[in-house]
Amino acid sequence: MIVQKIKTTPKKIGVFDSGAGGLSVLKSLINSQSFEEIIYYGDTARVPYGNRSQKVIIQYSLEALIFFKTQHIDLLIVACNTISAYGLQSMQQASSYPIIGVIKPGILALENTIKNKDSKILILGTKATIKSNLYQTLLQKRGYHNLSALATSLFVPLVEEGIFEGEILDSTMHYYFKSYPNNPDAIILGCTHFPLIAKSIAKYFDNKPLLIHSGDSIMQYLQKQYPLKPTTNPTKITFFASDNLERLKQTAKLWLNQP
């Protein structure tokens, strides 16, 4: 049975990502001051997930639940679009606590900002996320029809290496975007790694399109689902990783602007 809601306020939550990308979601969670404690787990030993098969993605997702089993969390946020597209339902069925993904919040963020259904929308994501067609299907159901999608998986290892700008990233963007014929009105960053290079992506398109990602509306989505209340003390953040924890912490320090 898939758990959709909880009646009590979640105080200790988990955030799961294939690597550092979920920090773009974690940032919004911290800024909300709605949780006493957040456990962040990045499966850095096996990042990226976006070029894996559906079977392997589900396997890795379920293995993450083994880690969180000892953390006694009230709620888990899957801060990875690839897992949200392929592994979320399996995780929900195997868990005793609620688990939510990031694709629906991403759709919400777009709806809140792009009212013109004729707007040209470019969806970026890993190969697996784009292949799932989930963003496209959900947007079409909401009336958006001028859609394009590009698999830009190479952005993930660049972010994991801490490359947020510069020649290597510029060359990679040119490789992907040179064949895109339109000037988009909005770009969905359909991978939680991509907001870390959002400034560079915006610059490539002359800062004209609006960039959308689930971190923008994750708290709005959570507030609709759960009875959240502000905390009196700063949120305690603990990081875990399947490999190279120090690199994850350094990326977090840079992205979250925390000591």
C-alpha cells in the first residue's frame, strides 16, 4: 500500500539523491525552517543513475531504504528526477513512511510561473528521465503542447566534479544545445544536479528563458500535503554518502553557503 499523507507534522526527514544534485532541493528545505533534522544521503559511489536501466534504478532505490531504515525518519524526499520517474512507486510500496518525488513539484513550479500554454518549453534531464516521458505526459495533460526534450546526462558528472562554469561546461552546453533550433521561453531543469549550473545555462541562452526546477516549489508542494510548522531552532543537517563524503560536504558548503 502506498502511503500518501501523514497526520502528524514531520520533524525528521530524509533526502535521497544519486549524488550532490539533491542539494538544490535541500537548500529550499533548510530555508523553510520547517524541520528539526534532515538526513541527506547521496549514492555517490554509483552516480549517475540517469544512464542505468529501469531495473537497476529500482534496485538502487530500494537499497537506499536499507540505509534510511536506521535513521528513523518521518518522511523521505527523493531528490532525483530519474528515481522519481522509475523507482518512486517501488519505494513507496516498500516503505512504512511517506516518500515523495520531485517531478510533481517541478510541474507545479512551471504552472505557477508559465501561464501561457503556447510557451515554448525545453525539458532537460538525464537519458532515463527524458526516456520515461513523464514530464512531457504531465505537461500535456495540463495543456502545454509546445514541448521539446533533450537528454543532457553529461551535466551530472560535471556537477559532481564541482564544475559549475568555465570552458568544459561551455563546450558541453554547445554540444547539446547547438542542435536545438528554438529559443525557449522556459527551461525545465529536470535533474536536481542542473540548478547548480543554472547560471551558466541561462547565460548560454542570453538570460532570456525562465529556468524552472523542483527546488523552487518543493516547500509549496509539501505544505499542501503535510501539516508543517516552523521550528524554533536551526535545522540540524547530517550528510552521508556511499563514497567520498568529504567531496559531498565541500559541494554542500559551496552550494548552501553554510560554514
